[in-house]
Amino acid sequence: MQDLPESVEIIDVVADFIRTKLLPQLEGHSAFHAMVAANALDIVKRELKIAPQENQAEHGRLVSLLSSEGSLEDLNRTLCEKIASGELTLETNGLKEHLWSTTLAKLSIDQPKYSAYRKSLGV
Amino acid sequence: MAQKTTSDETKTKKDTSLEDMKAFLAKACQAHIDPSAELMSLKRLSGGASQETWSFNIEVAGKSLPLILRRAPGGQRDADKETALPLATEAALIDLADTVAHIRVPPVRFVLASEDNLGEGFIMDHVEGETIARKILRDAEFEAIRPDLARQCGEILGRLHAIPIEQCPELRAAPAHEELAQYHQTYIAHNHPHPVFELAFKWLADNAPKNPRITLVHGDFRNGNLMITPEVGIAAVLDWELAHLGDPMEDLGWLCVNSWRFGQIDKPVGGFGQREELFAAYEKSSGIPVDPEQVRYWEILGTLKWGIMCTLMYEAFRNGTDRSVERAAIGRRASETEIDLLHLLAPQNQ
């Protein structure tokens, strides 16, 4: 067990520091990169919160879709091969739902403000 | 390439220093424009990965002349960026668009010669206007012109695609299967599984347009490369570095990719207009009917292409070429194109 602060707290305060203290003192390319840096920390924060459950759910769906076992990466590689070969198509039971669930989870971490993500949530 | 918000200041330090560059630039302008030309300012603009863009002013007979220098990064052409045109070819194309198709472009002043010591590139006029999509799509000053932009795009593309191929400089030919093969190679090299990209590659391979027309294609006609003013709308079409010969519907589809709508998802043409307006103006100016399905094909290909470009830009971070935060973070934007691809190929509730 690690001591406090938790990793999410550290990321939070660093992102906040960049935005409120650092950014106002910068301009041009440096300001742009600082903003990107703060946004990147937000991605890590969301990933720490969201990915554990989502990755587990994705793994479960892949096991049933592919009827095989393996790591998340191995199963994703197998899925890719089967889509490329045409063995699995959008008509395959569960594929479309799997791709949507996985992609929505990615967006909830990477870019929850993205227009197409908000649209698919009906926001 | 399509990213305008990146720039690597360290790169310019590696080659000629800024002071040397100023001296060479002044000399070049004296040789090609006016012997009395004096360099007043020089500023690096945020630029693409395969080209540097610099803004500068010269003073000639008491008058200030705003100019733009486009050159290969550090003055040297990167052999890895094989899709980008040699800069002299880009300059020739800009001239062609201007004189043959009467498309508004920044007039080319001169192409750099080897004795200019500035590498490969050219000098063109600085055209006033706005390229930042968020401003064009949101600011009040563009409100009146915004509804006309989709029509203007159709009109311009119709004329662009009518330029006789025989008049074009030597260009690579890139019909759909070529583009797909190229981006598939990049995807394979990235070596990270993207099931949604696989779905798109498969669909695109199975549904490629049969015997499309082949014309000059701009290759990057979208928000960011269109200089807009509140008065006239499109005041200049910029960034011709990805021009090639291909299916003209590629330009229409690329313009509709959601990545260039900057949040205005319900206005598919660049976030400012509807497809019907684009198509009607295109048909009127070119006399050639638009097949919306074919445009959709290229919108899907364009969406995939941008997703792969995001992974490619991340690769520059991974392999140590560019350890910037921006290059790292852009890898996480590939997922934006995945959700766009799902909306296009596997809509929810259907």
C-alpha cells in the first residue's frame, strides 16, 4: 500500500498548477504545450478511475465473442485478424455492441468533450 | 500533413541560426524582389510536419510588404514525408490554381534558388484573414459570411477539379486503393490493435469506387487551410503540399470529416454548412453530378486517415524524433476518429 496523496490527487494538483499558475505566465508555443500537458494529465486521471472496470468488461466481451482466452492485447489482436479476414462482421452477434462499448469507454477517458461522443450519449 | 498546431522550435536551432537566416532572407528578397528591400521582421508560424512557415515583412521604398516563406524543415527535405510535394511543384500548382482556375491563392513571389542558402522553398504574399476554425465557426464577425462558405467551397472545388491534368506538374497518382495501401502500411508499422480501424479498412477495400474520374486533387481542403475574411469568405486556399491526382470526390469527402467540424457536428461541411449546398455549388461550377455515396466513401477514408495520422504523429514521440507533449498526447486522439467511424459504418439503434 502506498502513502498519501493518491496518484489521482497528485495528477489533479499538477494539472491545476499548470493551468492556474504556469499558463498565465506563458505565451505562444509554450502556452500551447502547457495546455496540452494539463489536458494530458486529465486523460491519465480519467484512465486511473475508469480503465480498471472498463478493461475487465472489454476482456469479458472478447472472451465470449472469440471463444478464447488470453490477455486483453492478445484478444484484441485476434479480433483484428478476424475482422480483417471477414470472419467477424457487423452482422456477427455482439460485434457491433462490443465495438461501441469499447470505443465509448476510450472516449470517456481520452476526450469526453468530443462532439461525436456527446452525440452518442444524447447530450 | 494536416497538423498546424505543432511546431518544433528546437529544429530551427539545429540548422542555420536565426540571424543567418535573416541575412539570407534579406539577400534573397533583394535579388528576387527589389535591390533596396530591407527585412523588418521574421516570425516562425506554427507549421506542418513536412514544412516550415515563416511570416516576415520587407520594406521597399518606404512601404512594408508582408510575405510568407514556406520551406522544408531546416531547409532540408525529409525523405520520409514522401507524400508531400517538392516545394517548387507546390509553387507551380498555386500558380496554376490562380491563372487557370481563378482560385484565390496567396500569389507566389519567387521560388528559392540554391544560392539563396535557405534550402528548398518559396516566398509568397501574406494574405490577410483567419484560418483558426474555432474563430470562423463561432465569432460574431463571421456570422454573416458563414452560411455562404459551403457554397464557396463547392464552387472552388468544381473549378479546381476542372483544371486539365495535362497542365499539371508531375504529381503522384493516389486513387482509393493507393491511399488505403499507404495508410494500412502505416497502421501495421504502428503495431497496436485498433479493431475499429480494421473494420474501416475492410469496408473501404470492399467498397472502393469503380472507375472514378481522375483529376487534380488538393488533398487537404479543410478548415485550417482556408483563409477566411468576414467580407469575402474564402480569401485564399492554402497548403497545396498534399496535392495529387486522384478521385475528385476525395476533396469533398475530406471537407466533411468530423475532425474538421470542430464541435459543429450537425454542419457536416467544415462545421459551417450542409452537404446539399456543397454538392449543388460543385455541380453548378463543374457541370458534373455528385454521387453522395462516393463522397461518403471518401469521408470514411478521410476519417480513418486522420486517425492513422494521429498514431503516426505519436510515433514521432515514441521513436524519439519529437519528444513534445503535443506529439505524445495526439496519440489519444485516434479514438475520436474511431467513434466517428462507428457513427458512419455502424450507427447506433440500427
